[in-house]
Amino acid sequence: MRSSTMVFTQMNRVIFGEPAAASIVAEADRLGAKRVFLLVSKTLASTTDEIEKIKHALGDRFAGLHDHMPSHSPRSAVVECANAAREAGTDLLVTVGGGSANDGGKAVTICLEHDISDVDGLEPFRTVVEDGKRRIPEFRPPKVRQITVPTTLSAGEFNARAGVTDTRLQLKQSYMNPGIVPVSVILDPAVTVHTPEWLWLSSGVRAVDHAVETLCSIDANEYTDGTSLQALRALSDGLSRSKADKNDLEGRLRCLMGAWLSMVGIISGTKLGASHAIGHILGGSANVPHGHTSCVMLPYVLDYNLSVNADRQQEVSTALGQPERPASEVLDELIRNLGMPRTLREVNVAHDDLPRLAENCMLDDWTFSNPRKIDSPEQVMEILNAAYG
């Protein structure tokens, strides 16, 4: 008989289908916030009126804005934002953007709580993986909480974990604490219409990856099976609708809800596998966008794992409406139909860099929870070589 413990975060609520600006004001009222600082996508701030709508709605509670959070949330950008927010006397952080803004925001709240003002100050708070074992430092959770309005589908906003890159080492590192998860998430499909198509669709495949690796996890259970299967149904339909018509707000909301469902297993403690582990390294060590890492790696990891979880992969195919075909083929077709890359060559990873990437994968704990055991860089190389194209 299987046994496990489901662990939940300190998120209060998810608001969906309501306008972002009004929802932010309502949450600021609920939380008693007087100095609201915005960390936002530079593109949204400079090419749309979405951020101006939020500033106008906040009125004299608007405390300041930071619009520089590059991909993979570099430590330097996190500290820069935290210093600006501290100077502004913020009592609530609102992030509007993709995974980098949302993860960066979580790390900003750590910096605010622990008076971190330079990149080295973050070092004692990061999670360390040694010999496949994860060591999570204990630290005081932040009093300044975060509200987030996601504009992509990577869904990291639901996780009490921030991915931040140490650019000196070219490594993405994790920061984990139940109290760094956003207090509220606002899912407004209208704001996402401005997201570039490649980013919306590829991050949607990232959410598909969450659902697939949760369903195939060594920790799989009936609770997370149900949310993962519904996530796959919602995402496959919503992504196809978004591709056909960027203004299909119902289709976009279906994607947002599917991305939320895809995270249920992760936020409650489910271990994922090699697609995510390799993806973390491709992002931090080779600068591949989050979504593209899943577009490339997921079908190849499924092929690698087929000998140990064919029954689980069959459920993936069924949820995607093609039970008679291998899951890796169904996903390959879905990803290609969305116009996304399918090989490491296509995302500009050099073949002679694969050994370094394989070595770095041994620093990610989800490498060691892959359904088919991985305990050496050579096994990772087998997957990377297959994905190179």
C-alpha cells in the first residue's frame, strides 16, 4: 500500500476571470497595504497600457516600479529590485509578468525580510543538492508578501520555490520556504493577450510537462492523478484555441486553469523527473527559455523512461485523446503543431557543451527522482544525445 503526505503552501486565494487592476486593488484593501511596489514585464510596461491601469487604480498607494528582471531571474536583478522596493518602503509586492518576474519577486521578498543588499547575501538561503540529497535552509518567512498576475503558463507562481540564477556559476539555484509563495494569484486572460505567441505556447508546454511528470512520478497518487489528467485536457484544448485565435479569452483562461492544475502535485511535494531537471540546467547553464526546455526534452525523456512506466504513459496518451499512440509521439505532434522547437540544436545548444550540461544535471535533485534511475552524467548524456537532433 502506497503512503505519502501532501504538503500545502501559504497561498490564500486564486482569483480568475476578473480584471487584474481591480483585483489588485481589492487584494491591497484586504491586506491593508499602503505602499504597493510593482515588479513588471518591461514589454508590458513599455508597449501596453496594462501597467498604467494598475498604477491608476492603486492611486496614492502606488510606491514604485521596477521593470528589469531578465530571463532566469539573475541574483543581481533580484537584489536591484529589492533595494528599490526597500527604499520605497513597500508593504506589498505585486508582480506582473512571466516566470522570471514571479520567481524574482519571491526572492525579492527574501531580500526584504533579511536585509540582503548584494548578491552574496543570498548565498545562505539557497537550497543545496549533494549526492542527490536536498538540503533546504530554514529561515524566517517574509512579512512583505507578493501578489502575482502571471502572463505566461509556466505556473511557478503557485510554488513556494524560486529559481534564481547565479550568473557567475551559470547555474540556476532554488530558494524554498512555504512563506515565499504569493499570497494571491490573479488569473486575468485579457492581460495575457500581449504575451508573444512563442512564449505563451512554449510556457504552455512547460505546464504540460508539469502534468506529465506528475502523472508519471514515483510519488504519483489518486489526488495528483486527477488534477494532472484534467490539466492535460484543459491545456491541449486551450493551447490549440490560443494558436488559432490569440483573442479567444475563454481558451486562454482554460490554459491558465490548466497550468494551475498542473502544479497541484509539485506544490504538495511530488517529485518530478529528468525533463524538469535537465530543463533547469538548460535554462541556467545554456540560457534556453523555460518553455523551450520542455518542448525539446519531454518526449525524449518519455522515450527514455518507457521501459519502466508504459502504463502511466498510456494514461497521458488517453488524456490527450489518442490512446492508441505512444505518449512521446502524441506530445511530439502537439509541440510541433504549436510551432515549437523539438531539438537541442534548434535552441542553439552546442553539441560539445553537452558533457558540461550533463555534469550540472547531477546538481539537481529531480535528476535522482526520475522514474528510470539516473545516477551518472553518462545516463543524462544518453537523453541529451537523443534530443540533439
